[in-house]
Amino acid sequence: MKCGNKTIQKYTDDFIEKAMQIEDVTEADLLHDYLRGLPTDIRLAVKRRGVTGIEAVMTVADEEDQLITGERADGGGHAVQQRNTDGPAPMEIDRLSCLYALLHE
């Protein structure tokens, strides 16, 4: 599964939906497949940040997408303010609970 023209958030939601249909999948397999489907610039940014675990990778991928999208919209001339990442955003709760259920069945 590739991200293509989708936002990272949409790609992540679609990925989780498809992953929930697979039996006996490991977190390592999910992580590998998720990273492989990301656009190269996002994948490299996630790897540079050194995060581990599928939930953390998905969160960082979304953050990086927003930063990159913001830079493009801004023309690259101004600093883009990073959002607070002290916890999941309200709209991420359902997505993360689905992922948790998938990994702990």
C-alpha cells in the first residue's frame, strides 16, 4: 500500500483499516510495510528522528507531513511553528485505539 496523493493522516487511517483485516501480523511487519508506503521525504525524516514503535512512527510521520506541507504553502521562506506533541490530538485517539486493539489481540 502506497501513500500516493493522500495525506499522511488518510494513508495512516487506510493502513490501519487494512491491517485490522490481517491475522497474525507482527508489529515489526506493520512497521516495515507502513514505512515502505510513505513518501521518501517523510520516511527519511521519520528515520532521522529515531522513533520506534508503530504508534510513534505514525505520529511522527503525520507531524513531518504537516511541517513539509506548511513549508510548501509558506514558500519555504518562513519558519513553520511546530505543534505541541505532548500527547495525542483528540482526533488521533480513535485511530490509536484501533491500532492498540490490533496489536494486542
